[in-house]
Amino acid sequence: AACTRLTIADATALFGEPAVTVTATQRRASTASSSCFYGTSGASGQLLQFRIYSSEGFYARSQHPDAQDVPGLGEQAFLSKAGPGGIVDCQFVKQGNVYALSYSNSTGNAATKADALVALARAVAGRA
């Protein structure tokens, strides 16, 4: 379900270069009811991770000291621009599910994509 809500075309638009589907290697992916991962084959090392959790208990705003509320996105939402390794996280709650989008790259400027990640989260929310 995750890859139908957030498509390879969405990832390509976010990256500004062709996206490819990548296989999850993290154990944490198993806690999600559905997940989808897109990367690039170029040197930018861009990675977009999208997970859907079937419980609001996975809403992790408290784990992000820099979290900012995102009004008008789902029932509650936040954006964090300073996750581990420079990861940008956006999570929102809709109808008891948590939708989590994470963006990172190899160039250390992932935060420049924060607004685009929120826009993508809004698009996903419209499809959920």
C-alpha cells in the first residue's frame, strides 16, 4: 500500500533526478504495516523512506527535539530537519495510522528539501 500512496514519480520529483526502488535493510521496517523506499543511482545518495504504521503509538514527535508542528496535515503532524545524520522527518496521523516520510542524502544538505517533503506528505495525505 505504501508504494501506491507514494510513487516512484513522487520520489523522482523530490530528488530532481531519476528515482529507483531500493530494498529495506533496516530491521525497524518490520514494525511498519507497509513501507516503501526510493533512492538514486547517482552520487547524491538521496534516499526517501516511507512507512505506514497502524497505531498512533508510532507517532514520534517527542523523539525529535527540533520538531515543528505542521498545521493542516492530517490530525497532527510534525517536521524535523535535524534527525540523526541530517535526516529530515515528516510524520502525520490520519484515521489512527501514522505516516512517516524520511529524506536523507550524501551531500549533507537534506534540510533544503524540508518544504518539498512536507508538500509530498500533503499529497500522500490526500491519497490516504
